[in-house]
Amino acid sequence: MNQMSGARFPPDLTGANVEDAGEHNRAVVLRCIHRQAPISRAEIARQTGFTKPAIARIVDRLLDEGLIIEARRRHGLRGQPAIELEINPDAFFAIGIDIDRDHLTILAVDAVGNVRARVHHEKRYVRPAEFMQLTADAISHFQRSRLVDDAHLAGIGLAMPDWLGEIPFLGMPDDYSEWTDFDVRTALENLTQHPVFIENETNAAALAELDYGLGAESRNFFYIAINACLGGGLVLDGNGHRGAMALSGEIGWLPIADDRDKSAPKVDLLGEMVTVFFLYKFLGEHGVHASVPQDLLTLDARGKALVSKWLKEMSAHLAVAVKHIGMIVDPDAIIIGGRLPIRMIDELLRYVHENLMAGDNSLPTLHRASIGEDASALGAAAMPMAAALMLASADAVQRTRSPLKFMDRLNN
């Protein structure tokens, strides 16, 4: 398999030309099809640098294994219409679980990221025992209803915050600290015979964008999630980056000058200002009740005006964070997502832009996340799927790490 001389290709789309590199080259072709489908054999050859006969052999093998399908013929070009290839949606399935302080979401996902089934519980401070029962019920439902093919289940992914149960939180009950001593990995592994993958919930959301969203356009970005807690996830060169101590992206600890009280300005942590819970608190202090994201969509004119006021105040702090991220990490883009309603994220982005210097080309571009509130759950499912499809985003550490214990982060 000779590569074309003089060509430059992305590292994860460059094959090895040695006899024992068959699995690597197969993975390269799968990644190319996953990222750019629908795509023809000739286009794969151009992207990877493999010869057309080599592509023909690899593609035939992938077709025989049922990992890809011939989707359609592309007409309108000279000569024989090109046959386009795609990942077979039924090649694998995965289950993605997202547990946070205000909800539990469980998805059944196919090989191209389509959500085949969703179970959602809008409930605060779910304890470990209830979490396991609700998770077992959802998985059983998916299997009984044949929403997933158990023989092709790539695994179960879990996305959850670090320090769950450790950090004091608004309205957190005392027994929520049960999470700190709960071995969630062992509990899930006792629930299923399939592999279990675990990741921080915002890192998982960033993986969802990488594999199923804006990752098709940007391979270097910082993801900011405005959830019950503020989170960050970093993707560099198409790979999730957690750092030496697995603490990369912890944007909530960023110190921000808070000058709302002009008589006594102080420094606060960004994560103690810009969260959905603090928006609910702000509204409550002004006599407006909201406790779930859906409540934010039914506010009257006064409630909407208060939300706009809060978004404007928070945008100034986020603009500072954008500047720091831009200078230190220098990503292509900063993506903002989470559980805020879409139109409120758009409004927030507009205010952030107003706080940034117009025409400053050194700053990364700002975008609303292309995947909504289920991004972390979809990212959880993306972990076993990436391993099954040998994607560049696959990370073996997810098979061993637990986000609940500090020493686990040190060791992994």
C-alpha cells in the first residue's frame, strides 16, 4: 500500500505501509467514513493516501463485516456514478447515561449517533441506590423492546461530574454525600456483561460534539457547559484532553472579579456565578419561580426581562473566560452548551460578543453547541462506540477511571 508522495494528511487519517498494519489501516478507513460520510472509495483514497486497490480491499472487508453500507450512487458526475459509503447504523449500539445534580438521562444510540430511545428523569439529587434502579430499569426496557441489539451492544458509557457529593451545592441534602463512597464502576459492571466507560460529564459532551457535531468543522475547541454546575471540556487535534491529573477544563474554578457590589468589589469563582441553579436562585430572589429548564420557557414578560438581565451580567464574566482560554489554549472555537434553552444560549452569546473587542482576530470564534441538553448522555454513548469503531476519540482510560475519587484522577 503505497501512499502518494508529497501529500500531507491529518495524523489520524494516515496509514502505515507495513504488512502487519492491517488493523491500523482498517481503522483509518473507518474513521474517514465516520467523519465524512457519505464518501466514495476514490475520495477515501485521496483523504488517506492509500492506493485505490488497497482501499478496495479494506472497504470489501468492512462491507463483509457489516460495519459499513453502500448508501447510494452519486449522479451528475462524468463517467460511472460513484457509490457512496456510510457507517452501518445497526453495526453497533451503545447506551449512554448522564447523571447530574438535577437530572438523569439514559439514551440508546446507534452507530451513527441516532438516538433510538430516551429515558429522562427531571429530578434533583438522585442518590446512588435510586440511580442504579432507574438505570437498570431503562436498560431492561431498551432490551425488552428490542430498541438495541444486545449482541451488537458496544458497551455502556457513564457521564457524571467530578466531586459529585463532595462539593456543597444549593439545596444539596446531607445524604447526597453517599456518592463519595459509592463505587459506581463496580455497580455498573455488576449490572451488565458489556464494557463500562466513565468520563467527566462535560468531557463527554465535548466528545459528542467531536464525533457527531461541530467536530466535523473544528478539531480544536473548548466546550463550556452551563448546567447545574459549570463545566469545561477541551479537545485538541481531534482528541479529548484531560491533562496530567485529569483536571483539564475545570473552568468553574477560574477566579473572576465580581464588581456587582460597587462598594465592596471581590473575586469569585466563575462556577459560583454562571450556572443554571444560580439563575433559578436569581429569579427566586425577584419573586419568579423556576426550578427546571422547562420553566424558563414559560416565563412572563417580567421573568424574561430578569433572565436577560442575568445573562447580560454573566456574559461579562464569560467574556473574561473566553479571553483567558483564547490566550492559553488558542483553540479554533469555543462552544457553549448545557441545559439552558437554545434561545437563551443564543442571547448569551450575543452579549458575550458585545463584551469582546470587535475585530480581535486573536480570539477563538464562539458557537452555540450543535447538540442540546442530551450532549453528555450522547457523549457517554460515544465512548463505547468510538472503541468499537476504532475512532481517534477512543480512550482506553475510560475503561478504568472513576470521576468520584481524587486518587483515581491522580492514578489515571
